[in-house]
Amino acid sequence: PHQSHLYRIFASKEWTAQMCLHPLLRVPLTTMVARQALALDPAKAAANAIDALGNLSKTRAAWNGSMGIAENRSGAPIMKGVAKLGWSWEAMDVRARKNKAD
């Protein structure tokens, strides 16, 4: 068994947000959204998450370029993605997003 802090990182899916900029790990760009932000204004929370993913895309493209690693998207805007509920073990808590309205 792992130590408790590692269990939290792996089970809650926090590691994807922490490692998504590392060019050699090939982790999808990931941002975390607070439950409170969703409760207060879901549309604003979604817009902020999409903006954050766009910033991550630009940052990863810049870092990869400085390291000589080819980037497929080269900082392009994020048009689709997946929302995943942290701590969930089932696929029923995964929702695909194809546009801002989703």
C-alpha cells in the first residue's frame, strides 16, 4: 500500500492537473474547478476552465518549443474535452464536451 498522501493524489485525479505540462509524460491538459465555483455560477466556472485550458495549451507549446519537442497543437485553442468528477471510480461521472454549451 502507498502512503496516504499518495493515495489522495492518485484517487482524486489531482496528479493529472499537476503533471499535464510535463512534455514527456503526455498527460492531457487538465484544470481543476472548485465545487463552489460550479454552485455559484456554472457558466462562469465553465468559461474560466476553458480559458485555463487555453493558457495551459499555450504554455505547454512554448515549453515544448524551447526544449525542441514537437507539439501537435502548438498552442491552439481547446475546442473539446472531458469533465471528470474527482474521486470517482465509474465512467458515469465522465462527461464529454464538444462546445461551450456542453
